[in-house]
Amino acid sequence: MFEINGSNLDIYSFSKVVLNYEKIMISESSKALVNKARKYVEEVINSEVPTYGINTGFGKLSVVSIKKSDVSKLQENLIKSHSCGVGTPFSESVVRGMLLLRINALIKGYSGIRLCVIEKMVEFLNKNLVPVVFSKGSLGASGDLAPLSHMALPLIGLGEVFYKNKRMSAIEGLKLAGIKPIEHLHAKEGLSLINGTQAMTSVAALAVLEGYKLLKLSEHVLGITMEALTGISDVFFDKIHTLRNQQGQIRVSEDMRSILNDSKLITKQGELRIQDGYSLRCSPQVLGASLDAVDYCKNIVENEMNAVTDNPLVFADEEKVISAGNFHGQPIALAMDFLTIAMSELANISERRLERMVNSNLSNGLPAFLVKNPGINSGFMIVQYSAASLVSENKSIAHPASVDSIPSSANQEDHVSMGTIAARKARTVIDNSQKVLSMELFTALQAVDFRDVDKMSSCTKAIYDFIRKDISFIEEDTIMYTKIHKIEELVNSNEFNKIIDLECE
């Protein structure tokens, strides 16, 4: 059981809860903060002083005062009216992440929500009752209003849920999970549930985790491609990278020296040629820059995981409720656009290495398109086509979402972040890039079979042996998509990651 206190989440604890189903509990100190803020909100309600989010309308309607008898209905109407999501539902992992992050923000004690509402969210998470949240419809300022509204609906018995991989009405799911819905939301609670950046931050956290995984894959695929092309290993010499003073580059070069440590297929400068093309020679610089980018994004995301992103904020000690703009998703938006570009580059350079292997003018003695009888056989020709298509698609997707803004709420909300779009785009590019790297790996294994696999490094040979159990050498043209899909499945497997961790570290 992981105890959260509003300040102790990182992407690894996030992963344990969201992906590995570790249960959570709220710290006692956090409960005290929640109760303190709620007590002050009750005082504001009783004073009947117009206060945004408590007894007024929302957005442009903040000038409209709400009678004390209607504040509960106001909060429930807010959630109903703001549930305007479209598109396919977010994955279970994204929504579980939203629940975790919203709980973590609320327990910091600046929202004024009742503890029982937060504990209901904990019950949803621990029993894995997952609200149906549609992936499109957030502008990323005023928070993720539409996605978080869909997340909140089942708390009051409305909307839909997934339970044990089945989609159903919230009422049915609550009954099956043994959870009672909240009968009524009280003042401020609807807004506390939906005004924040937790949808974009959940997607962003998953993207960062996937980004690190993609970088590790990139390094190991590069290692096999270096062997297939008899690449010059001097480019990984440590002092070269120390002189550059870029930490990501230094770390990648260290990894590559480890991966290729005992390889007899790589060469030295001047042994066969003086230099390689940039996609090999500059690989530490390119991969290292992407690693630095993921590190930067991780820092931004972890800060946001432990942030208060409500509006208005309740300062019980100062006896103030202040309407401000912590819901604006600009930090996540910019970081995710950066991540999208960095991950796109991993595919970009990967496709260029793939091209070098299939092009007999560039492959240092390999047969055209990596097949024994080219002409009657096309070999890996269209593998490169498919990879090039994904790389081109990534370039289109990588246009920054954060440079766009469309005013909303009668121009009251006149600058928005599009942060959730940026985060979704990052994951799309990561998925495309993983496919490209899987194709490069597929190609590199075929290429290295034309060398001498017994001369591979112990690390790359372990990967070779693992893949070759399911995908054999291509003697003549065959249906390729089944091989491509299979290698991507293998790359995603726990067994593959164990081999990397055990054999290559």
C-alpha cells in the first residue's frame, strides 16, 4: 500500500499504482489539511459573500450569484454540462492516472472538497472501477474540464465505467464493484473535481515512461545495426563526448560501449574505411539530445504531479479564496511538444540506418535489399517504405500543439494551452517510432546474418537469439507484415526487457 501526501509522487511510483495496480492510502496529515480547508469553505457558504466557484456561476457566468439552496445543484450541473468529450475512450492506464493525480492534488488542502469525496476516488482506484473518459475535447486551460468531468460523473452514479474489461453504466459498475455513489456534491466540489491538468499530466507521465523505454530500444537496435554495417566504434570513445559536455550524449556513448563491448563485427577507424555516415557516426549526439529532452520532460511532469492546479484556491490560514490560473496547462503543453520532437528524431535517424542496410551502395558489402536472390525477390525493400511513411507521419504530427489557442467561454478564457492534445500527440509519435525501430531491428537481424552472428557482442547476440526463436532468416519473399507485427510484439514483451537488463547492463 502506497501512502500519498500530495508531494511524493514521481513517474516510478505513478507507474506502480497505475500500471501495476498498487493500492493507495491518504496520509493522516493530508486528511487534516483537507478537513481544514473544507471547514473554511463552509464558513464562506454561511457568510453568503459572492465567491467564485462556491456560490457563483463559472467562466463568463461568474457574475451570476447562486442561492445557498442551489449550490449543490450548481456543482452537479457543472459536471453534467461539462461532460462533452468525444473520440475513443482513454485507456485504463490514463484514467487510473487521472484518478491518482487528482487525488494527490486535492489532498494538499487547497481545494475545499470534503474528505469523503476524495476517499470515494481512492475506492474507485483501489477497486479498479475505471470511468469512461473520452480522449478528445480538452483545451488544456481551465484545466482538462471535459475529461475530468467524465471521470467525475460515476462518483455520483452517472456516466459510464469499465469494470473487469467490460463497459457498462456507472450504476451497474458501482453495484458490481460494491461501491456506493456519492448522493450529492456540496459547494465547490464539482469545480474541485474537474478544474485541473490531470488528464494531460497522466498522458504525459505515460509518455515519459514510454520515452525512456524507446531510448533504451534505440540504443540496442543501433548496436545491432552497427554490427550489420561493420560500423566504426571509435565514435563512442569517451573523451569525445566528455569534450561536448552534454550529459545525455555522454550517457548514450557509455551505453553503446557496454552494448558493443565484446563485439568482433564492429571496426576501428581506418580498418575498412575512415568514417561512417552521420546516422551511425552522430548517433550518440542525436540519441543523447533526445535523452536530455526526456529528462527535462520528466522533471516538468513530476512537478505537475505534485502541484495544486485548482481554481479557485482556498487559503484557510489567510481566510482567502482566490481565483487565479494554476489550471493553465502551458508547462505540460510545451514539454510534450518538446518530447514529441525528440521522439520523432529517434524514428528519423532509425529509418536512415535502415536505408543504409537495404541499399547496396551504402551497406558495406551487403546484398541489395538483404535477400540472396534480388530481382525475383524484393526482400526488405518495402520495409523501408513503411518505415519512411511513419517517419513522414511523425513530422506532420510534430507540429507544436502549444502554439495554437482558441478563445472560449465568451472570450473569458482567451488563451489556452492545448496541452492534452500535445500529450496525446507525443504518445502517437512514440508508438510510430517504436514501429520504425522494430522494423530497423527486423532488418538488422537479417543483415547481420550475412556477416557472422558468432562475432556479435554477448548483448546483441542475446537479443538475436530471442527474436530468432520466433522470426527466422528470410530466404525468399514471404508475407512480411506478420513478421513486422510479431517483432513489435516481442519488443514490447517483458522477456525482451529482461534480456536487455540482464545481458546488456
